[in-house]
Amino acid sequence: MDDNARIYRARVVSLEAIDDDRNMLRRRLSILCNPPQNLNGLTTCLLKWTQIPQSRIEGLLGGMNLRCRVCISSRSGHSSY
């Protein structure tokens, strides 16, 4: 159907830079999806949580403010992220 409408090109911001860290956290936290049933289960969950490298968490969360600002200012256009 030709209605003389202009072709609309979707502008999507790529956030692939944080996907690796986010997926790592998701995999690590998936073991905690069921609430612990006793104190030993809670201890095990907390130990597994502490095994997540803090540098990965800091890298993911530390730059989030800047990433959000860049994505918002690009108005769904291209950004450096």
C-alpha cells in the first residue's frame, strides 16, 4: 500500500556495553531466586553473593548515571554506549 507516508527509521540506543555485566549478575543471582529455607541456606546464598567480583558490580553501577544522561540527551539517537 502506497500512502505517500515518509519512511520512519527507528532510532534505538544501544546499551550493549552493560549487557555483559548485567548478564553476569543475572546468572550469579539466579541461584538465589528461591528464598533460603533455613540459616544454612541463607549462609550459602550470602557466600555466593560475596563471590561476585566487586569490580564488576562497581563497573556496572558506577557509570550508570553517566550512561543514563547520555542516552536521555541523545533523544533515542546514537550515543557512545
